[in-house]
Amino acid sequence: MDTKTPPTALITGASSGFGESLAQFLLGKGYRIIGTSRRAPADGEISATGLIMVELDVNDNTSVTRLAERLMAAGITPDVLVLNAGIWGCAPIEETSMEMAREQFETNFFGVHRVVQALLPMMRLQTSGHIIFIGSLGAQIAVPFQGFYSASKAALAVYAETLTLELAAFDIDVSLVEPGNYNTGIGVVDLAGAKAQKKRLRTAIRPHAGGDGQSRERWSASGAPGELHLRHYPTPPKKVSEL
């Protein structure tokens, strides 16, 4: 009888979307899954086999440290660490408050770093493992109305690339997954807020003339509440080779 302990995958943001799908996929491959969510039970048997959900707020140092301590106490080192937890915001850059901008980076970038910093020492001692970052195609392609989300994912891409180089000597693999649009629920919009934003856009953002006397930018919102459409895409910034 094979009594070998199954490999362990720790997945942040495993209650929905990509995190939930990955948890079910790896569970079917024989992994023990430790999924995290802010709404999961604070206590429980973390060393149980199968799929268990544990509490984690990636924006809270105490919460991240507590999870690391629970893993160490149970003698568990993740073989696979999936950094999936994230948030999405929709607003033109001009309309994005400093609070909203910071919130995007706090979860999508600094929250990832908190978890890596807490769990990486365990993985280095094990001299094996795989860290998987869930990024976004938006890190590679500018998308109107999600500038700060894309910027946070672009920062994550450089972070992952740097970590790949730093961990090469420890036999720890690093992967970055950058999916496009999927119906994961991360982009659910507050309809009342979107309607108010649409009204502001219609009245506050006006066409203006460029140096050649022609209209170069025109932003407007249209569609049902919760939908924002760019009628005329702004003139893209010049490439360095064109300057």
C-alpha cells in the first residue's frame, strides 16, 4: 500500500474564479489543496487531506504570518504555491482616486509579496517547489478604464521574472500566467456606481483639439449601467523610435 504523502498546493483566492478551478483541477491530480479566502474559517485542521479552506487576507501582515506559522506547526511546506488573489477596478485614469489606485496595488502586488516573503523561506529549505503567479494579459496590452489594474499586473510580471532569476539556484520554478478575459466574477461592477461614473464622464470629459487643430481625444460613456465603452480611442503615446 502506497502511504506516500500527496503533494501540497496552496492557492490564494481559491473560493471562486481561477483559484477555485485550479483547486478542483489539482485535487483531481492527487494534490492536497490548501485554499485561502478572507471568508474561510479562522481555525481548522490544516493538515487534512483533500481540499480545505483556510482564512487569509493578503493585505494583512498578521493574517499572512499566522498562516505561515500554522503551516510550520503542521510540518507542511507547499510544493506548489499559486498566487491568485486579486481585485479589479474600472475607471478612467483621470477619475481614479489615490485610494482606489493604492487598493489595486495593495492586493495585486504587495499582497502577493507578503505571501511570497512569508512562505518562500520554507520552500528554499526544501530546495524544490513551483510558484505560479496569476497575472493578466492587461499587463502587456493597454486597456482603457483599467489602467491601474493593468499597471499592478505589469509590476507583478517584472516581480515574477526577477524571482525566477533569484531562485534558479534553489531548484524552485516560477511561472507567470497572463490570461485574457474570462467570466471569473472579478469584474463585477457596482451598477449604481457605474451609472454615476457614466454621468460624470458625459459631462466632465470634453473633446479637445490637438496641435493640428483636429480633435485627437474624445472619451464618452455609453451602454447599459455597468458598461463603459470608449467611442474614440485616445492617440497612443509615441514610441521611443519616433521621438
